Amino acid sequence: MTSAVPAAASLNKFEKFKAEKGGLAVKAEIEDFARIGWEAMDETDRDHRLKWLGIFFRPVTPGKFMLRMRMPNGILTSGQMRVLAEIVQRYGEDGSADITTRQNIQLRGVRIEDIPDIFRKFEQAGLTSIQSGMDNVRNITGSPVAGIDADELIDTRGLVRKVQDMITNNGEGNASFTNLPRKFNIAIAGCRDNSVHAEINDIAFVPAYKDDRLGFNVLVGGFFSAKRCEAAIPMNVWVNPRDVVALCEAILLVYRNHGLRANRQKSRLMWLIDEWGIEKFRAEVEKQLGYALPIAALKDEILWDKRDHIGIHAQKQPGLNYVGLHVPVGRLYAQDMFDLARLAEVYGSGELRLTVEQNVLLPNVPDSRLAPLLHEPLLQQFSVEPRPLERALVSCTGNQFCNFALIETKNRALAMIRELDAELFCPTPVRIHWTGCPNSCGQPQVAGIGLMGTKVRKDGKTVEGVDIYTGGTVGKHAQLGTCAMKGIACDDLKPILKNLLIQDFGAKERGNLSSEFALQASALVVESID
Ligand code: SRM
Ligand code: SF4
């Protein structure tokens, strides 16, 4: 297979630079870049092409790059976590890491001079950051409890790994899939609760029975962008798990060869589906595959509300548990990462898992090891029983590191949610997602309350503010939320959130709690460790 060369006419500037020199070409130049330093580098190589290797120049912190990994299905070993911790500790200036909304890890503060060393460490540890940015397929998400969930339908781990290996040529880099018209997201759900937000991916697989055989119904075209957000639509295809890789390959080739490239705001897969209609799109994919696809099963098996996996949960393996730790807004420092690696080894099987809510799971903890695990100091910080609002808080990077950001997100989100948790009793967790700009990396549209950064005029000054989204639901009845209020200054936000939580989510002022509610409030903490 060779990469498609788009027609030269009406190319946007990204298409032009890709046509001049492919993104993956910088792989061979890394040692040179390390020698000359970031200031001497060609700007297009530095600001754009490096992202093909997962290296992100950060204009907010020039010289300190971000590294975006690939974590298929959000799974890594304690050894890999320790390597990432060492990189943050040794090479990260003011280093830290973030768990992302795609079950992934990003490392911060690394210098280009250290990238060759870091890449050698990745290779030794079986880690890769290849093709994790720009016009490539992002980290492929799968059920975070694959293989350990008692009610699982399909174990997604092997499938996700195979799709990643196909797209990245086993981590070497694959020219066939690195000149897509735009970014591309793939998710594979194996459980009944749609724990991967299937509906917001360009391709999503959801479990479904066809003639008593278990496979997947396929959804396509879901995406968020500053201009438009769409839930994925049914492709009217059912696929046997063994054909998942081939179908992904065929869809990617159709998108690569026919996707719209003139306007980057109109290049995601859904724009092609709009132009062709779903029938033609399906027919083109079948042509690419060389065989007809079975039509979708009448219903899928997503029957549950979404779980957040926080707390202690019995696995399908008798006597073993997975323990979900809440990592506030996904932020990790080197010591946290070393500690997580140690906990996974001492109490579990040396495996760690990440969730799209930016949290960590420790699988395979025997019943007898639960009590000592709960006494570990790290669990004071990464709780198994966080308060209801903080529990479901998600935030994108914001202006600390992201130059698209219109506001600061993570610190503000955490400070505000802690005040709200202290002042309110919430009977159930409320999903509150912050995102620093309309790109929607923090997925405000899948939240009960979504907050999207914007600029607002207040008292004659421009200040940081948010647009408020409501109505986003996840799991069985997943549905995107919509904008309900615009242009609220962040300084004025807390009372508005408080009212929303009281009116729409049954929250009560702690000061006004009746004795019955007070009892419920204390019971809630106990229940959350089921
Ligand atoms: Fe995102 C661009 C961070 C998930 C939609 N996203 C960016 C950049 C790379 C912009 C930049 O260069 O600064 C951000 C890097 C900031 C930084 O330093 O961390 C960034 N996106 C993130 C992460 C880290 C947010 C987080 O805190 O978790 C997530 C990384 C996921 C990963 O591991 O790969 C992240 N981004 C998402 C999601 C959510 C998802 O995939 O479920 C979306 C919406 C879904 C989608 O893409 O359809 C998302 N990011 C975007 C967009 C808008 C895409 C579009 O079609 O217009 C951009 C801007 C772009 O691509 O031009 C963007
Ligand atoms: Fe940056 Fe905007 Fe994405 Fe937040 S939503 S990480 S501010 S691009």
C-alpha cells in the first residue's frame, strides 16, 4: 500500500506541507534536531511534523515539549509506568503528566535534546508515541475493564492492539495511514455500559448479537470540533470480531483516498458521509474490502448506565478485584507515577489501566490485599471514595500548556468543585466537564454540565468565562448536551453551578440538610466502596 497523494489544487496549508514532506519523515531527523535544538529547527518540522512522532511543541512553554503516548485500551504495565515516571523526573523541567480523555498519558516539560534518549527508553519498554497527533488515528479506546468484568460481552484488548498495530505498523510508523485528511478516533466497546463514549468517535464498535453470534454494530462519523459536533450514526453494518481490523483498514483507506481536504474545518469523516450519504459510504467501504458486509443487528447490547469504575469491584475471576482510584483532573507527578507502579506490583498483578474519565484502575487485587491497599498513603490523594462532584470531574489541559485555550481549566475546575462539594450534598455524582476552548477535548457535550472556555466582557474588561452545556448523557441513552447559557464570567460561575445542581440534580445545601438527608449523605460515602 502507498499513501494517497491528494490533488495539488485547492489544498489548505497543512495539505501543502504534508505534500512537500510527510510527517513521518522527521523520524530520521530526530538526532539532528536534538543536536541543533528547538530554536534552530525548521518551524513546520517543529510545530507540526514532530506531532507525527507524538512530540508537541508548546508555544506556552517554548523549549519544553509535550509527549503524547499511545496506550491501546488504556493498559500499561507497572514497568512502563515506572519508565514514564523516570522520564518525567529526569527529563521533565517542572515535569508532570496527564491522563487524557482518550485513556492515554501525556508527559510534559521534555527538551528536544533528550528525545533520542527518551525514545530509546520507550523502545526498551515496549512503549510508543508514534502517530498520536495531527492527521493520524488517535489512541484507540476500549473497555477499561476488558477481561476482568463479570458482565463483559467481548474482551476488547486484543482487538484494540491489533488495530493499533495495523495503523502504526507495529509502532514503526505506517506511511499508509499518516496522511489522513484530519485526525481520526476509533473506540471499541465490549461491555454493556459504553464506557468509551462510542458515539463521539469516527468509528465505534458496540457489541450486538446477530443470529446468535456476538459481534459489533458499527457507528461512524462522530466528532467534536469548534464548528460542529455530531454523534456517530449507524453504518448499518454488523461485523464479526475477527473482521474488525479489516473493516477499520478499509474505512481508513476510503477516508484517506476520498476525504475532503480543501477546508480543515470540514475534513472529518462525517463531512464525507454528508457529501456521499451513508449508503454510498457503505458501498465504497465494501468495494475497498472486496466483499459485502452483513447489515446491522436490530439492537445493540448497550443496556446499562455508564459506570465510572471508581471504588472496589469484584472481577469475574473469583477472589480478585479491580480498584478504581480517582485522580483529580488526571494530573500526575513523577512520585505519583512511581507510587502507582509500586501499588500495582505489591497489591495487583503489575498492571494499570486508564479510563476516559482520566482515572486509574488497579486490576487483579486479591480479597486479602484490599485492606492493606486501602491504608496506602497514595489513596488519601487518589481516593476510592471521592466526594460526588469531584468524582465525576473531567478537565482538558487549558491555558497552562495549551495555546488554543481561552481559559485556565484544571486548577480552577478542581478548586471550584471542592468548594461545591463542601457546600452541597449531591445524592449522585454529576458529570461536570471543563474544556478550555470550543475544540472540546474535555468533551463538555457528554457531561451533565459542560463548561466551555470563552472570553467575556465584564466591567469594561475582557475576562475568562464559560458557555454552559447541559443535557449530555452517557451509557445506554447516550445523547450530546447542548449550549444552555453563554458568556458567564468564571468569577460569577459558582452560584450559577450551585443553582443548576440544586434545581436539576437534586443537590441540597449542606447547611439546610434535614437529619434524614444528613444520614443519606454519610451513607453515600460508605456505599461508594461497593
Ligand atoms: Fe484535543 C487539539 C489536548 C482529546 C478535539 N487537543 C488538541 C491539542 C493537541 C492542541 C494543541 O496543540 O495544543 C491539545 C494539546 C494540549 C496539551 O498540551 O495537552 C489537545 N485533546 C487533548 C487532550 C490531552 C485533552 C485532555 O486533557 O485529556 C486529549 C488527548 C487525547 C489523546 O490521548 O489523544 C484530547 N481532543 C480530544 C477529544 C476527546 C476525545 O477524543 O474523546 C476531542 C473531541 C473529539 C474529536 O476529536 O472528535 C478533541 N483536539 C480536538 C480538536 C478539534 C478537532 C476538530 O476536528 O476540529 C483539536 C484542534 C485540531 O485538531 O485542530 C484538538
Ligand atoms: Fe486545548 Fe482547547 Fe483542547 Fe482544551 S479544548 S486542550 S484548551 S485545544
